[in-house]
Amino acid sequence: MKIINPLLIVLVLIALAYAGVNAMGMTLLFGVVIPIVAFIVFLLGFITKVLSWSKSPVPFRIPTTAGQGKSLPWIKQAKLDNPSSTAGVLGRMALEVLLFRSLFKNTKAELTEGGMLAYGSSKWLWLGGLVFHWSFLLILVRHLRLFLEPVPALITFLEAGDSMFQMAFLPAFYLTDAAILLAATYLFLRRVVSPQIKTLSLPADYFAILLIIAIATTGVLMRYYYRVDVVAIKDLIRGLVTFSFNVPEGIGVIFYIHLFLVSVLAIYFPFSKLMHLGGVFLSPTRNLANNSRAQRHINPWNPDIKFHTYEAYENEFREKMKAVGLPVEKE
């Protein structure tokens, strides 16, 4: 049921968009109102979540270390796995965000038939996650051509590289379209096939990946199989950006299904695990330098405490202490 329920929800969302546009003609609702609401919820939710995380107290430095820290001059330091400077932290964060370095170094543990614990490589998970996230990013960048006029040269360059295998008389075939579907399918099947991962997975995990697969699938269908009016789509999108709301005719129901699923993902995003997009930059295990031996870390949330020393205490109660026979330092 952890898999069936999320799948049914995604299918119901597709049916709602199809029925709303194809049967009831609610193009204004699915083409203008819902996308605007989704954008507002995503923006406010994302900002609120990041601000709440930024206010969380960090009483001391807790960076994750995976190598030799800075010590004596003749001991080599692992500057990326155990950074002690801002430059080292920036390098570590860049490799983590762009190349998933910690996931690349990850290993999996399994029990063999003899009951022995064996460790093995987990590079397929790293490769699937890397391909999925980079494909998602490139697809988002490519879609900026729908919002900008003229289209920037960088987007044109990325689009040309993505469609390097274009065949004559056929629509441009984007490598990222195939890559994101393959990677997302692998990540989904990994949760289904592996007993350990399946036990740890929640319905929300399946819903997110199934929703993204549905978005990618409708995008591929819209480009290669079902006819849509691209010029009308650009007019609709630019109308949303410039607040001149206009819903052109003849766009095609597959586009509204795709746009509705994207809107649902945007609304769901700030309240889900997908917020690791912003959380990775605020993780104290990653964004802090391991320099607690070189610099004293003072918790900024500590209250200003007025200490009452023993000397002041004895000065205040010396006579009474002497009267009851307690020893004093000063007579």
C-alpha cells in the first residue's frame, strides 16, 4: 500500500487535469490560477523553511569529519574531508552539491550466506542520483526559453549540447529527457526491489518520485507524440510572468496535465524531503570548519550570566561562616 496509494494519487491528479480541461473547459483554472497559487506557495514555503532553519541554534561546531584534521606541520591534513578554513569548507560544499562526493564514497553493507557482514560499493546509487539531479537542473534551465525573449545565448548553447543527436526531419531529441526517466525509474525500482530500502521508505518517498516520473513522461509525450501549439504555450507562460493573463486556444490537454503536475510538485516541495535543496547549505555538519582547537567557539545564544565568585561569597558571609565553625580562606 505504500506504493499503490501514491500511484493512485498521481493517477487521480492526471485524471483531474484531463477532465477539468477536456470535459469542462477549465483552461483558466489549470493554466493560470493553479500555477500562480503554486508559485506563491513554493516561494513563501521555501523562504519560510530556510529562515526557520537559519534561526536554529548551533551551540558548537559539529562538522562531519572523514580524514585527518589540522594538527602538527608534518602531519598531512585532509583539507576537504576535514576542513579547517573557509576555503576548505567552500571546496567541500561545492563537491557535495555538484558531485555528491559523500554519496560517491558511500558503501553498502549486506549479510552473506555464511552470516558474515560484507561491505561493497554503492556507486550505482551515486550515478543514479547524479544523473537525476543534473538532468532535472538542465531541463529547468532549458525551460527558461519559454519565459525569456530573446533567448539568452547560454540557454541556446545548453539546448544545442543536449540535442546533439538530433536527426533530420525529426524533433530534437534531448538527452536529459531520456536520462531523467532512466535515473528516476532506477531510483524508484531501488526502493521497490531492495528489502532494506523498501522497509525504510515511506509513502511520501514514492509519491515524490512517481510525481516526477509523471511530469517527465508527460513532457516527453508532449514533445514527441502529441501535437501542442508551442507558440501558444509561450504566450501563456509569458502572460503569467507579465501578469497579462491570457489562455490561447489549441494548446492541447497534455500540456495542462503537465503544467498541473508541475504545480502540484511546487506546492508539495516546501513541505517534503525535497527541501534538501535548501537544507544542504544550512547543515552544520557540512558548512562549519573543524577549527575548534584553533579558535574558541562561543555560542551566541548563551545568556549573559553574572557570576558570583567564591571570594565575593566569602566576603559577604565571612562572619557568619566563622560563627558556625566553617573554614574561611581569609581571617
